[in-house]
Amino acid sequence: MDMTLSSLPLPVRLRPDVPMSDLDLIRFSRENRPLRMEREPNGEILIMSPTGYKTGKLNLKVGRFLDEWAEIDGRGVVCDSSTGFKLANGAVRSPDAAWVSNERDAKLTEQEQEGFGPLCPDFVIELTSPSDKLPDVWKKITEEWMAAGAQLAWLIDVKNRTVTIFRPGEEPETLFDPTSVQGDGPVRGFELVMGRVWG
Amino acid sequence: MTEAEDELEFDRMEREADYAFRLHLPVEWMPLPARVRFDPPLTESELLRFSETNDIVWIEREADGAIYMRPIAPTIVAMYSGHILADVSIWAETDGRGTCCGRAGWCLPDGSMRGASISWILTEKLNRFTKEERKGFVATAPDFVIEFMSSHHDRAYLEQKMGQWIANGVQLAWLIDSDSRTVTIYRPGEEPEVLIDPSSIQGTGPVRGFELAMGRVWE
């Protein structure tokens, strides 16, 4: 039995009295494709509309460039933007692209790999879509990804053509319309040529 | 179109596209009764639509905005509530002062939307609302309500709800529990009065003159 709520404006936050388990959340997401779901540390489910056309195009390109590099580089693996990562604070989040070292990837059991990845990626990329509020994405990076142990995060602001780089223990650094961005730390050697992203 | 105009147009499109999605709430992960909160809260029309499209579930809104969902009445409760509804309705028609409603939702002054199995409202009060307004949940409290205790009800929850009816302007509320054969009567400014195994209940206040024979309920 299913209840439905039609014409619901999104994003919306849903807070059930009884929190959803990981399995519930996986089922709930599956029932509600193509909506995107994340779980807040307090158990609230954030329900977002499907990615817009332009953001979807850019998203895949960024992921593809990272994955092409990672395959040749050989030190880690890349996950797409629909992957859920379960953080230590109970949140389930999806970055637009994520890189995880082979060493940490190999530690996950088969069962863990089937659910939300119980780890924080070493490197994440977030793109702002027009409906995103920049302070919210900024907060997600500093308070979730970096706090959970990411070694490097990039925030690509599509509208303003800026890239902000977050490193542990350092002030974020914003590049204005850079021609390319150089990876460091876990992804030293990766270069994202922005001209190819903007297309 | 310049690039900047194009961006603005795109922004507008994406904002406008940001609605009208259908959300499925699978009951497997949400055993009823359940309480969920939406942020931003559902509007009155969204709440109405949610109730109408999911009439296999009883939906109310708490004063704090949480949506409360519980199963619809089991057969035995539906049977005796049917008898009582008929009695109240027939009496109301003869009496002429008020209108009897079954399963109606009311938007109460404290911000909640509550449904009662049976409610009765002065027709004069109901007539203040336009036909259009009456297509939704009208923003007033009924004058008299009857609630039934059934197996899926938490007694403490229902007792609290009875108090909320009174706090929101209901003049008389009866809670009928067929398992314990008790009827609890709530009135403004008075302690609830418990009748044990009454053969009939006398209406007071707004429904003075109404008498409910309990024989069919207790059978």
C-alpha cells in the first residue's frame, strides 16, 4: 500500500516520527525515482527534484573527466552523483562526484557496497545548480564532507564560473573563472580543464 | 537573447520546474499510525489533496504542523459508528438547529486540522462559509463531536485529542469505548465525566434534547 502526494513543491523535508533505516531509505528512493533523497543527521529526509538538464550535462562531464583520470592514475575509484554515502553523524549524502582511494574501497565488504557507502570520500566535487543556494552547498561541504574527513573538496559555481577549493585546516580558496583546476592531496595529478566543462 | 538573459530565463524555468512531483510514501517503512513533518509545511490545498487521494488512511494535522496518519476504522467500529451517525443525523434533521457530518475535517484555531467520526455543527455557523470554502476543510470547530476508541488508538492520544476539541471551541465531546463500555463526556471548564456502561446518553448544551441509546453500540 502506498500513499501518494501529488503536485508536491520541491525541495521538501520530510521528518517521520520513526526514523527511516538505511534499507527504508533505499526503498523510499527507489519508489520515488527520479527524485533525489538525502538524509540529514537528525533523520530528516531531504527530497529534491531531478537534476536540471544543464546541471546534468555538466555533472556527467565532471564525473567523466575525474573517472578517466582515475582509471589511468590507478590509485582510486570514482562514484557518480546518485551514490549515497553514509557519514558518521548519521547523514546520507550524495556529492556530484566522489573519489575514494583503492585502499579504503577494498575495505568495504560486499554487503556494505550494496548499501550506502559507509565512508566519507577522500575527494568530492559539488556543482551548484540554479536552484541550489550557495550558502547551503558551502555548509554541506564544510560541515559535512570536510568535517567527516574529506581531504579535498571543490565547489563549482556554474553561474559565477568560480571554483572554491576546500582543504582540511585551511581557509577555502576561490578561483575566478580559472582555465583549469589542479588536484592536490589525494588526487594530485588530476587537472580539470574548465573549458571542457563549460563546453 | 544575451547570455545573461538566457541565464535568467533558465533560472526561471528551473524554479518553475521545481514543483509538481508525485511523492510515494510506502507504508512498509511507515507503519501506521505515523507522524511526519513536511518542511515547508503542506498548504491547506495540499493537505486536502493528500487526504482526498489517500482515503484508505485517516489524515489529520497536529497543531505543530505534523501530519498524523492512522488506519481507517476497523469493521466493528465502523458498524457502531454507522448506527450512531444515523441516530445523530435523524435527530439533527428533526431538531433543525444543526447539521450532522460524518468523517469531516475541521481547521481549528490552534492550526490543527482534525477529523471526527461524527460531528454536529450549528447550521447558522456552517452557513457563514461559502460553498467554495465548504469544498475544503472549513476553518471552524464543530459544536459537538463523537469519537470512538478502537484497538489501534492510543488512549492517551485520544484523551489529549478530546481536550483539544474543547480547547478549540467544541461545546460537547463524547469518547465512546466499546471495549470498556464507557463513555467519557468532555465540556468546557469541566473535568471529564466517565459513564460506565450507560444504557443511554443525554445530549447537553448545543445538543440538548438528543438521546443516544447505547444498546446497539454495546452489542
